[in-house]
Amino acid sequence: LSGRGGWGESLLLIDYHNGIHAFDAGYVRPLLAAIHLIESDGRAAFVDTANFEVMPQALAALEARGLGPESVDYVILTHIHLDHAGGAGVMMQAFPNAKLVVHPRGARHMSEPSKLMAGVEGVYGKERARRLYGSLIPIPAGRIIEAHDNTLLKLGSRELLCIDAPGHAKHHIAIVDRQSSGIFTGDTFGISYRELDVDGRPLIMPSSTPIQFDPDEMRASIERMLSFNPDAVYLTHFSRLAPPAELGREVLHLLDRYVEIALAASAEDDKNAAIHDGLKHLLLDAAHARGCRLTNQEILDIWHLDLEPNAQGLAYWLEAQDPG
């Protein structure tokens, strides 16, 4: 089981030759969500879970590495948005020795997920939410580790440091792997869909969705991640990027542009539409400036699941800035 060819093909298991592997979760479309498998001395951890359909890929990844379900010590959630946490229940059922690691703000929603699911149903409608995420499986509180800032996990001979990483969501952590000098960043460091890579150079965009976006917190989180001088960052959307310092500068610049777009829309009657239009043009300009040869429509098709929620998140943030 191994990766085949380029990013445009179906990738089964990507080996980064440092004890970290990635595979496509198969969530919604190819190359949308990556799940990372970390291994050390016969012990394993998964970072993020996509949705309830993840188990065939997760079990195949373990088997490819000569590991079994009993080898998994941790299922780590960068945050509890369901494209990251929707498969946590099925993973925890399948991995008898695993502990779920999640930000303290997210722990109660994992042990009692009814409010979390209700919120998702409110966004997507009940039918689509159930189709995407099934029925969320409660996880016993005794199997949950609340990852406060600077929580240190031992995985074999590896140390995984969990740090608070708000900006995209208040219940967000990042995981610093000291052995590989890598950081698993969830959505706080941004999103990079690999179909837009040009000559190995990725396009990375901030994620301002859905209602807890805070640009100041996001900037501080990104700068804190960069303070570890990582060799690479591992995004859920989509996997390993390097060098982080240069990419961090790019995403911080674009974060400033997001704020400018939101503030410029404050005088518009339809703020959400104005923000959406501004983000669309920013995305297209950034892609073409890097030499992306896809058409505008192809680029927008790849990003269509993110543009509207990002606009909504910026509109929500803008409204919160109004003292009236």
C-alpha cells in the first residue's frame, strides 16, 4: 500500500519517511481531507478523523505498517468541526486502547454530541448532515484526555506537545512532534488544496469559517507555531507543506487581506455577498499569480465548499466588531 503518482491521482498511503504517514479520508471528494498516522516503537496515533466512513482506510493504513487496532494509543482531534472529528466515535470503538485527545472546550461535545450534531443539522439540514456524518457516537468521558495548553503526550519514544491554537475555532489545538520537527495544524495555519500546486509550490489560504474566527488570535497562533522553527506543517486540508516560515508569511499576508475585505464590506447592504465576492477574487488572483493553469471555474469548483463558509465567518466576525 503506497502512494501512486502525483497529487491528481488517488493516494492510498503517503510515507514521509519520518514516522508520519498520511492518507486521503475519502471525505466528499479526493484530496479534501488528510488523516495523519504517527507511529513510534509499535505504537500509533491518528490526527483527525474526517467522518464515519473513515475506518476502511484507517485499518488499511495500520495493516500496511504492520500494526493492529490494539496498537493505537491516541486519536487526536485538532478541533471538533465534523470534517475533523466526525469519525472519532467509530475510531474509538475500533481501537480498544486508545484515548481521545481534544481541546477542553470540545471534550463535552465528544462525550455528549447531540448539541454538536444539532448545530450541524442547522447548517446543512438534517438529511445532508446525516448523509455526511451519520449518527455521532458518544465517547465515554473516561477515555477522553483534555489537551490543555502544553499537554505532553508520550507515543513510544516520541513526544507530542499539544498547544492551544485559536483563530479558526476556540476549541483548536496544534500538535508539535518534536522528533520530526513537524506541527499538525488542523485549520489554523490555513488550507491548501493540492490541485492548485504549481511546480511543487502550494497555494495556502486562511480558513475563517464558521463563527469563531478571530484574526488576531489566528495571527498569534501562526506566529507561535513558527516560533518552534518547524521543518514542515501538516494540514488536514491537505497534508505536508514546507518551508513553513515562507508559507506562514504568505498566509499572514492573506489574513490581512481577509480583514480588509470584511471591513470594506461593512458599508454594503449585503455584507455576506460583498465578502464572498471579495474572497472569490482574492483566491483567483492568488492562484493565477502563482501560475495556476486551471480555469477560474475549475478553481472555484475546488474551493466551493469553503468560500461561502469563509464569507459567513468573516461576516460574523464583522458583526461582532460593531459596538452597537
